[in-house]
Amino acid sequence: MKRKQQHHWVRRILKDLLITILLLIGLGLVFNSQLQSWWISHQSQQKVEKISHAEVKRGQQQRAEYKYENVKAVSDDSFLESQKAKQTAAIGKISIPELNIELPIFKGLNTQNLTIGAGTMKASQKMGQGNYTLAGHHMKDPNVLFSPLSRAKKGQMVTITNLKHDYRYQISQIKVVPETDVSVLDDHPNQKLLTLVTCASGNPGETRRLIVTAKLIE
């Protein structure tokens, strides 16, 4: 009888222990996601505040990659990748006040830079000319990186700057396209545009792209 009671007691302890472990894992995943979002926002804001004219000049002179297919989604490595991005020279900033977006702009596309900012998508593009295109991540947190673009509306203002000149654009078009549609990057005669590209959602494996286009007004 005592042996049965002991076995019952051991099974109960193990069951309670398993439930506790699963609960801790669940809480860890939830808080890890929240911590990741906070960290990315914090690192991004610090970078934005410290960008200087000298840094922009360095950033414009450095080499860059433009292979979007090599860019990995933000993962647990973002804590380290964001530290590397902070040491990389930015070439400007992008601001959309109505969406609470304020991010550094980096030359080219790579995994580490996109953990805290936006990256240029064409090697020869210049601010205020042609179709200036930027890519950024869409996270599950609706307030991080380019995630707020899902709330973009026509008429909202977007400012990009290289710290020497500010370029103000007004959002004119919002659409979702397949990831294979690269025509959104094309220049258009006599038009000065800003095209912002991100995933249509924060879901893993998302194959559609949200495209926000704005026209230069000054």
C-alpha cells in the first residue's frame, strides 16, 4: 500500500514538474519575443540619434550587397546582428511620423543591417531622383521596423534625409504584389518616387510583398 502511495506521489511530482517546465518555456518564448522587439527598437533609435555627416559620407563610399534572397528573417541572433549593424555606417534616415517610423538607412541589403533599419535596393539610386527604393522587415510586433507600413494611408508624409538635404514624399499608392514582381523597383520617366518594400505580413514564409509608393513634393 505504501509503495503505491509512493508511486502516486512520485507521478504527481513529475506531472507538476512537467507542467511547471512547460509553463516556464511558454513564458520564456513570450517574453523573449517582447524583449527582442524592445531591443531592436532600442538599438535602432540609438543608431538614428548618433548618425553624423561624417558617418553618412563613409556609408556612401562603402561596398554593398543587393541580393535580397540572401537576407534572413530576424531571429534570436538579432541581439548580436543588431550590435554589428550599429557599427556599420548609415547613409541617412527615414521618418514617417504618422506611423511612428524613424529608422536608419543603410546602403545595400544584408541580414545584420535590416535588424535595425532599412536598406537600399539598387546600387545606383540617389535620394530625390528616379525611384528610390528601400526594403525593411515586417515583424510580428506591429510597431517594429517596417511593420507599421501595414497601417499606411494615402496622403501620409515620408521624409528621407542624408543629413545634407531632406526629401519629403507623400504616399500615393499602397498595394500587395507577389515576391517575384520586381517591376515595383523600376524608374519611371519624369517621376521622382520613393518605394518602400516589406513582407505583406509578419508570418514566416510570407511570399507576398507590401509596396508603399510615395511621390516627391519637395
